[in-house]
Amino acid sequence: MEMMARETTMTWDQIEGNWLHFKGKVMHNWAKLTDEDITRINGRRDELVARLQERYGFARSEAEREIGAWVRSQRQVAVASA
């Protein structure tokens, strides 16, 4: 379990480091996020959690699950296109 969490963190670091590339994908996945939300998130996972809670009414755990699923889908896209 710990290995998976570390893998997800590593992937999130890549997303954070390449936020300009990923922010459109984030907005596409969570259409209720505004441009201002995306600017405030600025690649920070904790801020994305807070924005999803605010815009969608998710519990923190639900927001974390949503982000985890999205991160996995991004990793699969990256692997498929490599």
C-alpha cells in the first residue's frame, strides 16, 4: 500500500512540475472549477482537494479518491503514448 502512495506522490510531483500542461486536463475533468480556481491551485494537490470540496460538495476522502483516479488515468495515458 505504501508503495502505491509513493508512486501516486511521485506522479503528482510531475503534474505539479508541469502544471501548465495539466491544468487544461484538470478543468476538462472537473468542469465546475473556474479559471480562478485553477490559478489558485497552481499544481498544489491540497488546494485541488479544497476546491473540489467547495465546488462539488465532496468530503475530503471523496475528493482524494477522485484525484487518485484521475492521476492513475493520466499515468495510463502517459504509458500508452510512450
